Amino acid sequence: MEATDGRWSSDGARPARSWQPPTDNTPPYTHVPGPDHTMTTPRHRLIEQRREQLGIGVGELARRIGVSLNEYYDVESYETELTMVLPLKNARSLAAVLGFELGTLLGAGPPGGAQKTNSKPRHVILVEARQRLGVSTSTMAEDIGFEEIFVHSIENNSEALDTYPYEVLKIVSSYLKLDPNDLLYAPPA
């Protein structure tokens, strides 16, 4: 997935026009615990360091997480690539291969008690949250700056949101007044 000119190129999604998710004051650098890491290090550097510690080449890691070599190089080169461009399904694979906890790697934090006890699939959580707000799919789509087909897609398929970067999950969770971890750690259907 490539961000060009500020647009995501999957399922008709486009960035928000006037509505923006609230800033959560998350620092751009997050400490991800690991061997020999006692200070805060940029995420993209931690990824590179862990890959090197494990003796995995960039081509091998790119293949294992399902991205091109150029896409993977961007993950290690740019701080925001992991959260703003790399689809969640690939970020999940990256975290698993490198031995990182996904939420911590993305800056969302580890799963909490509420997420572990939530047994509803992600798409059900999304439908219920939107209905609680009393908004239609078209209103939600308009408010967050996406096409209505995007809302239908994420409400009908638990895995649909994994085809978008973490920042899209944050936009959706913010609009629906959900903790991003509730969506990040929701079980599959």
C-alpha cells in the first residue's frame, strides 16, 4: 500500500477532510522493550536493530511479512511508515517475526484487561459502536472522510481493517469513541 498525495489506495478510502482525530500526545518515539535497549529509541531503528540481532536479512524479512523490498526499506527508514503506510496485517507479521508486542510496537501500548476479555469480533464492535452513536454508515463515512463502501467493508469483515495502516484504525476508533486497542486486539470472526 502506498500513500500518494495524501491518499490511501485501498477500498475507496481517503484521508479525513475537515475532521481530524484528536491528538493523543503520543511521543514520536516509543520504548519497545528488548535486549540492550535501555533508552527510548525511534521505532524504525528498533525494528532495524532487532532484525540485525536476529540475523535476518532485509529481503528475507520483507518476504516473511508479505511486502516488497522497497516497502520494507521504507519501514526501517521512516518513523511514520509503520503506522501511516504499512497495512496492519503486515505490521502484525513484523511484530511476530521480530518478537515485539504489536500494540507496543505501534505506540498503542500492550493489551489491557478489557481487550483480553472482549470476545466480540472487530466488525461487531464497529457496528455496535456506530449504532450507539446513532449515525448511519453514510454519515460516518462523510464525517471521517472515507467512502461509504469503506464503512460497509469494515463492518462486514473482521479482517478488512487489517488491510489499512494503524492510523486508519485510530481514525475509526476515535470517531466511534473506542479505545484503539479494543479494535487492535479484537478476535477474528
